[in-house]
Amino acid sequence: MFNNVYRLVRPRQIIRTTTTVELEHDLRVTVRPLYLSICRADERYYAGTRDASILAEKLPMALVHEAMGEVVADPSGHFNVGDRVSLIPNHASKVDDEIGDNYLRNSKFASSSEDGFMREYVQIEPERLIDIPDNLKNEMAAFVETVSVAVQVVRRLESSITSHKDSIGIWGDGNVAYITAVVAKEFYPDSELYVFGKHDEKLGYFSFANTINIENVPEGLNIDHAIEAVGGRGSEAAINQIIELINPRGSIVLSGVTEELVGIYTRQVLEKGLTLLGSSRSTRRDFEEAVSLIVEKESVKLRLELMIQNVKVMRTIQDINEIFDEDINMPWGKSIMKWEM
């Protein structure tokens, strides 16, 4: 049958391309996207703020890697027609349990190295789908992927953390930092959680943590372990402030994405015996843990509901352009597309 794919061909220009999908001879699951969530990576492609050579390499491409939908057909027999599912954007060609699909160099990723989910139908392997429980509403299910990324970050921290974990700091006051803080609060309920940022109005959302403006850090404050979720030009200052404040043998997880080289004060890294770990994207296990956290922990669900700031119905390409422009200018929270394309 025919399938409409909505691809970004150049900054701020999206076109519809008609392709076909085979339902009878393909063992992949056919899913109709229902709700999609925009992230900062989508914004950078849409606005053209990525390097010109990268845009030339990647475009045309359908955007969005955060999505939920309903099953239209499943010849593999894993799902029933009408089942609600969350889509996993990571597409691994092989499995390595020790490394993880998200770190394999030959893995592809929706809206980065292959088309994202801005499509009428998505044909996808059954192992890349997660059942959505009845008590998880569609708008929140749309950004389970972001929660799974936060789970991966905290799991990375857990892999190297020492028994000294009285305090954990998170640098950043944006969407990813907020969701990471929500997850860290559940993993480490007995630890003091500090969030360091530079926007007091954004820090106001972190009511469940100790918030500190990076320009006014209390004298003598130290933390045991840290997560950097700043990215961009601010990541260098954030990482070095972490190195300054962290206790010896602390672990630092780096999760903020930057295209630029970052200078790190390595003398202090060596003198304190610090561990730096990178974290990117997520695995199926992270998705499963993310869903469990949301449906089993009322505090997590309530805190994540605050993220839903902008929900719009998509019926035309103009609707898509408008919500992307709104999202770029929105200081905090998630924009959700109710996908009726």
C-alpha cells in the first residue's frame, strides 16, 4: 500500500514523498504513528544549525525519533492489531550484550542515520517495539524515549559509582536535565540531589531537588558524583565546575551533546582519581525500565506530566512547520504532535 513520508529537504522545508509498504511479505510490524515528540536534535536539523556538511550528508530525511503508535499489521504474531506501542529508534544490525546496541558503530538511528517517524506508516522489527500499558496516556508515551535516555545515563553512573553516594549533582536546567533528575531521584532516594543551572525560572521546576545557580555556588559545597546534561558551548564550563566541586574518586557521566572540542582540567581529574563516562541514547532494557517507572511511580508520572507544554494536531505540512517554530522558541518542556497526517 502507499505510504506518505514527510522529509526535511533543507532547513525549514518539509516535503511529502510517497513510497510503498508491503504487508504480506514482510515480517516487520506495521505501525501507524499517533503521537510524536520533538527534541533538540530535531530542532537543530529543522533550523539548519547543524554544520552544513552534516546537513548535506543527512538530508533529505524524515525527522523525529520519539514516538508512539498503534499496530496496523503484524505477520510476526508478536502484537495484536490496535496495540499501542512505543517505537525504539535505535536499529542494530547485530547484538552485543556487553557493549549495548546504542554504542555499536554499525547501528542506525531514526532521524539521524535513517528516516525518523514522521511517516504515515512505519515498518519496524518487533524487538524495537514496547507495549504501552493502559494507564500510560498517549502524550507521555510519545516521549518515553527521552526517559529511556535518562535511565541509560543513571545506569552508566551506577556502573562505576563508589559506596560514597551521599550527594549527586546534575548540571543543566533543560528538558534532558529535568528528566534525568526525575529518574535519578528514584534510583537514589537516600542521596541528596543537587541541580546546577543558570536559569532560575527553569530551576523552579526542580521542586524535588536542591537547586543552585552556577553563579552562586555555596562555599564549601562538594558532591560525590555528577551528571553533565548541558551540552553545546556550555558543556566545557559545566564539566570543569563539576571537576572543581566533586569529591575524590567521584564518577562523572557526560550526556550533553556538543559539536565542539571541550577543554577539561585533566590535572584535577588525575589528582582526584575521577572517572568520566560517556552516555548516549538507550537500549530496549532502558525503554522497559522507563515505562515501569512511569506507570508504577506516581511521583514520576506527575513530574513528567509537567513536561507536556504544547500539544497540536498535525494535518498539514504547515502545521508541522508551525509546531517546530513554536518549539524552537519555547524555553522549557516538550512539544507533542498529534499525528493525523
